[in-house]
Amino acid sequence: MTHVMACIDGSPQAAAVCDCAAWASQRLGAPLTLLHVLDRRQFPVSGDLSGIIGLGSREFLLQELATLDEKRAKLALEEGRMMLDAARQRAISAGVAEPECRQRHGDLVETLRDLQNDTRLLVIGRQGEDSGDDIQHIGSQLESVIRTMHRPILVTVGQFTPPRSLMLAFDGSATTLKGVEMLAASPLFKGLPIHLVMVGNEDDAVLAQLNAARDALAAGGLEVHTAIRAGEVEPTLHAYQAEHGIDLLVMGAYGHSRIRQFFVGSTTTSMIRTTRTPLLLLR
């Protein structure tokens, strides 16, 4: 069985990631894995200095620096283990029976790619531990993770509370059609009302697509509300979400209409930056 994979670090987002992943793990009936990756760019493995000759006092200095780097890396690994243990206890308190902890030394994106076959859902914070205090800042590696992973990615924002409703930004693309099938079949959102929203001009073809998606979701036992709104995609979706008090947004990571702007250019970054609720990206 594939896992809910939660990226744990030293950022303020770590608690929300843990809470969200624990919720998803129980809803999906999938095991939870808490993952900490120690960035090798910040904490490189000490190099072999045995080939350095004729450096005199500089050789001694290099050896000292290598020793310090090794100590820093060991301390960082220990700090990571402590974070994982705290996250594990938090997940257990939330009702997860046996969360697994994994720690890697390397690159986050490469690590997640390697673990992709074991991942059913990835949960990650909008900001990492190096993102500073700007609450709208996007972590430096988040966009790379989104473009690399071929699994659903749930991005957390601020504190996490279990969602009571969700909205799917639907554009009729293959990605969102697949998303409709996934939402209809998945236990993740069972019992929650879903708003199916298209941004654009209303015509017979659009209505047919929207109604087919509505019927597929309703057949999965979901309460479905549909809407077609005109306007610019990002503010229109945010306005609808605020109007109906929707606390989770679902979008396709790639599409073939105006919503595609989100995920191939600056609008993607803007949408992730400005959302105030968790954002589930489908691949």
C-alpha cells in the first residue's frame, strides 16, 4: 500500500503538515510516513583531503573546517531526528497508529522522486525552514517538487483544520477529468460538499462538460454544486471560495485552457502564494 508522505522540517509549517498528513492518512486508510531531508548543499559530506600535499598550515585549516562541517551535519541530523520524533508523537495523538519516520541526507526533490512509487499523497508546507517570515513566500523548492512529482500534492498554509467543503477548479482538461474520477473514488473527501467551478463563458459544450463531471461526482456519493463564472481566473476562484466559505481548493497541475496559466508561469506562483486554505494539486 502506498503512503501519505509528509515533509517535516524546522519551519512553522511543520505542525500543519503533520496535522494535515495525519488527517489524510486516516481518511485514506493509508500508512503515514514522516520524511526529513537534510539538504546536502547546507550540510555536505566531508571531502577526502588525503590528496592535498604541500599546503602547510592551510592543510591543517582545511582539516579543521572539514571536522567542523562533520560536527554541524551530525547536529543537524540529530535535530532532524528530534523533529521527526515530535511529529510522530503529534500524529499518534491525532489517531495515527504507527507512523513511520524516514531521514535522508541529500536533495529534497531527488529524494521525493526516488520515493514516488511509495507515495499516494504528498503533503508539504508552502514555506520551508529557509523561507523567512513572509507568510506569502513560497519555499524555494516547492515549485520544483510540483513539476517533478506525478502524485497528488497537498500544500498546507498556516494552521490546519479538517476541511468541511472543497472546490475543484474545473477546465475540462484531461487532468481535471482525471481529478474528477479520483475525487469520486477516493475516501479522502467522502461526506464533504464539493463545488465544481468553471471560469469562462457559458455555452452548450461547457455545460455538457460540467454536467458530466457533476454526474460522475454525484455517482461517487458526493454532494455537488456547480457554477460557471466569468472573469480573470485567479480572483474569480478566490472570490467564489470566499463567498461560499470553502476551506480547500483542488486544481489540476496542468491543463489545456486558461487555468493552465497557473502552472506554467507566474500565475501559478501567485495562486499558491495568495491562497489562504490548503491547496490540492492533481497530476
